[in-house]
Amino acid sequence: MDMISVNSSAISKVGYDADTATLVLEFTKGNVYEYYDVPQYEYDGLMSAESAGSYASKNIYKAYTQNKIG
């Protein structure tokens, strides 16, 4: 999965696999999390948000099953 750098104080890179609806967030402190069953519109919203960290906090962190992978 390709990871795209984002301009955020909380998130350094974002990856998304549309086939499995898996979102991967790499945080600036080094932790990496996978979020499952994330619809394409959430990824699109995250990538177009003025603040990726704020968007993820409001729409992703507690809304989708997650797993720490790194």
C-alpha cells in the first residue's frame, strides 16, 4: 500500500486500500494503526480536510475498528 505524506501535526502518512476498505495512519510519534471497513468517502474527506488530525478525531478514531500494527 502506498503511503502519502500529509501536512499534519498528528499524522505523518496516510494509506488506503479501496479493495479492503482499510485505512492506515502513521502518526508523527511513530505509531501505525489500521482502520477497517472505512468507506472511500471517509478517506477522501480525510485527504481534503484542512486538518487531517481534526478530521480523523471527529470521523475515524472511534468510528471504525482499529489495530495497532507498528
